[in-house]
Amino acid sequence: MTADLDNLKDVVRNRIDLTKDPTDEDIKDIIDEVIKEKSREEYVSITKRYELGDKLFNSIRRLDVLQPLLEDKSVTEIMINGKDDIFIERKGRIKKIDGCFESTVKLEDVIQQIVAKVNRIVNESSPIVDARLSDGSRINIVLPPIALNGPIVTIRKFPDKPISIEELIQWGSLSKEVADILDKMVKARYNIFICGGTGSGKTTFLNVLSNFIPRDERIITIEDSAELQIRSVDNLVRLETRNENVQGKGKISIRDLIKSSLRMRPDRIVVGEVRGEEALDMLQAMNTGHDGSLSTGHANSTKDMLSRLETMILTGANMPLEAIRQQIASAIDIMIHLGRLRDKSRRVLEITEIKGYEKGNIILNPLYEFHESGKNNESNSRVEGKLIRTGNKLIHRDKFIMAGVEVGEEI
């Protein structure tokens, strides 16, 4: 099959008249003609004809073996480790596919097609790039000499229709009770920070919370690669960072965008993810009249995230640690920790209130914690458990009162 495909590609390419700027239909006509000629020489089933036609068209006009993976709605992650090794994630499980690129040159051509469409540059002098595909998928590319086993491409796909809170409840990520409380917290303008490890569902959860924001507010979203799909707000401004050009100029960072967003009269600012010194700008925005702001960060626990925020701020500001901790404690109201369990399910593991700052430490008030029930479903190895109230009451209830949101004894 591979030899047939390579031979047919050569025949098709030789018949394409590049001087006339052929359309997709022109290419498809040539492919159909070549496959018909082949079928006269040997029997080719209808199924194989369609398969050959798709593969030829994808190789010549689209993204080769990558194209059907991008079109497959069940695939959530694509990992290309050089031309021969392609892995996909489907329903939380990773497996290697049979296909591969015909050569490293072909893989490099596909990479250049991708980055050209999103106005990014990747080459030996600038071998790492983050970008976004037209369908919203997030892509990371690392080229040799940084990548030792050939060009590396990682694509995180997102559904066409944003995941809803109802779906998260159905999947067991959180309960209806907790979802209702988070809805009220967003409406009451609590500053919420979501943390978790890679693949724990931070962006998905941030998107769900963002859609609780009242429609009449003005929202600014700031991301490295735009992924959020906020549908509930009309007055929405979406900002995305930009890498430096080949001359090393023109870079627009998250920090630049946060500073600029403060001049846009936002009601709330949603920062997709903080990774560095921009953490200080985000906290200052939360502390200066932009209550109800949301953000995410990588960490293995709530306490770990607080330590990481301190480190991020220290990289860009000469501030005493005490001042940094006071800034964090006064800016963030609620921290939500997400995790990916051994059964590959994504769950809310902890919801914690930041109670305040006292004697050099940030004081936490855990509200909900995930507990396994000990009754795992052996038929599908699913981890059984749920978020349990700790018995601690929410200390800072003033935002509920000011927003006129009734919570009673719910929290």
C-alpha cells in the first residue's frame, strides 16, 4: 500500500500544472484519473479507491497523515515524534498509529504549512513555537537541533462545541451542588484561580466558569494561544500573545497584554495561564477593581501553586516575600485544584478559600476535598469518589452580600 501510494503521488505531481495555480477540484480530478488508470491495470476495490484518493489529496494538498487525525472528533491529542512515530490520545488512552510521514522533509513541509497559516515562524534559529490552528487546536512545535529524534509536533484538540457544566457533572468531575456554588461565586465576582497538572482540564474548566459570567459585562481574555470559547458574553475582547520576528523584535507578552487590557475598561480579566512574571500584573489587576477575574496555572496542589506564584513574581519584581504573600492573599479568593486520576478521569480534587495573611503565611480554608469511596468499578477500572464538604464555612461572604446572591447554608 505504501509503495502504491508513493508511486501514485509521483504520477499525480507530474501531471499538476503549477503554472495555472490549480484548485482543490483540479487536484481531485487528476487524482481520480490516476486511480482509474491504476484500476485498469489491477483490480482496486471501491473502498480502496476512496482510501487512496483521500491519502493522495491529503498528502499533496492538505497535512498528509495528520489531516484525518485532525478531522477525527474522538482524537483529543496528537503527538508526532519524528516522521515515523505518531501517537494519539483517545478517551484518555494513548496509542501509536500505523501511519507515518514519507520523509522528514514532508513532515517539515507540513509544519511550515501550519505555522504559515497562523503567522508564526519556526526554523533552526528559532526552533520552538506555540500556535493555534484554525479550528482552535493548540499546537507546539520543536525542531532539531533542539529535538534529537526529528521534528516534534504536539497538538491539543478542542471540541467544536464547548464542554458544558452539565457534561462535567455527568462525567463525575464535580457534583451539581458544587457546580451551583461555583456559578454563584462567579456571579458574585470572587477572584478564582484554577491549578492542576498537565492534561488535568484547566482550560476546559476555566471555559466553563467563564460562561457563568453575566452577559452584560465586558470581558478581556488574554492567552498565549487563544483556546477559550466564551459564548455567554457579548462584550468580549480576545487578546493573544505574539512571538518575536526573525529580527528579534515585535514580541507581545502576556504581561504586555494585561497592562494594555487595564486601559480597555474591563469588568473582568480572564488570563488563560500564568507562567512567569506576569503573575504580579494579574494579581494587581484583581486588586484594583477587577473583581471576578479568572486564571490558571500548573501545579500539583493548592499549596504548590501558591509557592509557584511567589517564584513567578520574584523573577520579575524586587519585592520582599512578605509583600508578595500579602498581594496573593488579598487578590485571590478561591483556588480550585484539578487532577487526572489513575483511570485517566479528570476531577475537581479541592476547592479552597484563601482566608488571609497572618504571621508571614497565607492561611487556607479548605471547603471541599475529593475522597475515594474505596469501591472502584472493576468492569471499567473507574475510580469512585466525590467532593466532600470539609465542615469549614466560607469566611469571606461579603461579595455574596454585595452582589445580592443568596447562598444560605450551602457553603
